[in-house]
Amino acid sequence: MGRSYVIGEYSEKYLKRLKAEERYGTTGILLGQITPVKTYIVFAARTPLKDHAELPPENPNEMNASDIEWVSEHARQVSRMLPGGILVLGVFLIRPPKMTKEEAHDIFRKLATAVEAAAAKERLWSFTEEEPAERVVLQVYADSKKMKVRAYDLHNPQTPIKMLDCKSSSLTAPWQVVEATINVEVYIPVPASAEQQFDKNSLKGLNSWAKQIMQSTYLINGQFKEPDSLLGEGSKKKLPAEVQFLTAPVPIAEGEVDALIEDCGSSVGVKGTVRCRAYLHGSKSKVKDAIQALKRDVLNTVYIRCEMVFEDQILNKNVGGDSGILKAPHRVFASVLPSGVAFCDYGFSDEGSKELEERYKELLDYELHPAQLDRAEEIMLEELGTEGLQDKDLSKRAGGQYASEGFKYKGVAAAAGVGVIAVAVSVIYFGNFIGESA
């Protein structure tokens, strides 16, 4: 029995509306969840038009490299807004009447490959071999009421795109939610050869921490559950499951050398508390799938916030010296579907609800109402976290050789050779949290 594909009513109505408006040539991305037996398309968002154009280009088959890059950059930014369990599944096209089958397939291959590559740039994790490599490409025809869905194989891009049967569903229930609060304290050494302290390449220093998170064990509502057991088994109420991760140093295989010695000019400390969330469709979701989705959300939100701080520092040319405490952006969830599934956005302290609403409109083509934003617990816990951080000693240290023994979760760094770490310490502070499930 093959895989089945389900499109949510919201996505179906949205795509039909674009066709009714005769927005032929419109491209966009599909968001949803891939399970072992089903793929769920829960949201569709068109690519923003370039240069404030009112309509998409008449000949999308003439897309050039900059057009492909524009679509993939949109996918990268939207992927930042997704909670655990929700992915960029593929692309869609409101197909013009005169476009041939060959032209459509060529565009789909280019778009699907570029979109997946863009989303993968900000991942500290990889898909497992057991996970399906198929992504969805969807066409809405000008001269037909039907939508045609096909599967695109990421591992073999040149293989024929398979036609699929796709059923419509409300996808309103049941969605299971898992949440976790994670304390983070990691130090990233910045090589002396780096052109600037906030070089994005420095974020590779999070890899050891990411490996530790992925190998950590867990408790669900204070109890251990077998990986193959059902997530909701034994639970009478439909409440978010609270997960606690128990980490330990990553074991080193015999013969492996985990120490790294190199000249460093400084380090970036990443510390604070983050609130994470993942969604799983179906009452038969397994514990192992829930834990995997939540761990990936942990890695995603930490990486994304660090990257946004780096981008902000580079943009404002604050790229060196003793930068002190740099506050990472807030993560704010907002329910965008009748099912209660929430996406999120990141905003710095000087941004209000208006900026969040504008980004939802631009990136997701969605009119967000301020009441949909979930901020309450974030503000309360941020105040508690800030008070405790002010007493931290962020003193300067003498420069020299730096040795890292795997970046232990508690930020333990082992010095070796002739000296200790860095000339300055910059701290990215996660003083942001999120509250109850939407």
C-alpha cells in the first residue's frame, strides 16, 4: 500500500482563490507534515511579487536564476516560522493556459531543488534514512477545476515526477502537542582568522551541542515512555505533553580525537532559556516521532536566533570589540489554522505587533490579528531571566591558544598549550519565552 496525500481545506480554498483571481504564473510553497504513511499539506503561501508588481509574470517558464533565488529565499524565511513537525513540503504553481507539460516539469525541478536547499541551510540536523525523500509539487490548471499533485524525489531529481491521488480534509483534529523548556549555555570560539566576530561560519560551533541534544534521553510528563509507544497512551486529557531532556557528554568512540586546538580571537557565549514546541497529526503518533520533532525544534530556534543576532550586528556594523549582552529576538507563536496549529515569528525588543503582522502578510499572505499572538508567559519569564543575568561576570580575558573538548552543554572549555580563551566575551542572551499552546 502506497503513501497517501491529504490537503487541508484552508490550503485548497486558498489555491482556488488564486486561480479565481487569474493569478496565472503564481508560484509558492507548501507547508505540512510527513509521517511514515501520509503527507499532510496544511498551508500554502504564494511567493511575494518582486518590485511591488500587481501580478506574477506571464511566462513563468522563462524564470531566470534570480527568480529561482527569490522563491528559495522566501522558502528560507518561512522555514524560520515553522514549529517542530512542520516542514516546507514543496512548491505550487498556478499554471498558465499555454504552458506545456515539459515546461511545467522543468520549473518544478528547479524550484523544488532550490527550495529544499535553502531550507536546509539553517538546519543543525539531517533527515534519517527512514524518512521519505519525496516532496510535493502541486499544479492548479487554468482550464480545469482539479488540482494535480505530484511527488518529486530529492535524492533522484531526474526521475519522472509521479502523479498522486490527493484527498481533501479539514485537518482540524487531532493534533498532538509536545513542548519543552531548554536551558542553553554554549560557548562558540571565533577563530583569530575570522574577518569579524559575528561571522556566520562561527555558528558551526553549535554542531557539538546539537549532537548532544539529538542524543539526549527524555521524560514525558515526568515519566519515561518507550520510543515505539503511542504518545497519547495513558493520557485522559488532551493537553500538551511536557518534555524534559536529559543530556550528557557525547561519547567518543575509541580512536577518535574530539579536541580542537586553534588560534582564537574571541568567543560568543549563547545562554538562556528557550521554549520549544512540536505538532503531530493523528492519535497514533509515536513517542519517538514526537521527540525527534521537538529536538529539531530546539536546534532550529537556537540556530535561527543566533543567526538573526549575527545578521543584526553585521547590518549595524557592530562587528567587534566587547559587545556585552546581545538580546536574541523573541519567539512569538500565533495560531493560523482552525486546528490550532501555530506558526511563529521572531521579533527584537524594539518591534511590536505591527511588525509581526506585516511579516505574516508578506511571507505567508495571511492577515494576522493581534489577538492571535501568544506573548503572556514570554514577558513574565523574560523579566525573571534578565534579573538573574545582570550579575554575570563578562570580564575580558587574555588571548592565546584555545582548546575545546567538544563544547560541553554546561559551557565547559578546556585550555591547552599556552593560554586561555579570547580577548572578549560576547553573550547572546535568550531572554524570551513562549506560553501555553495556542
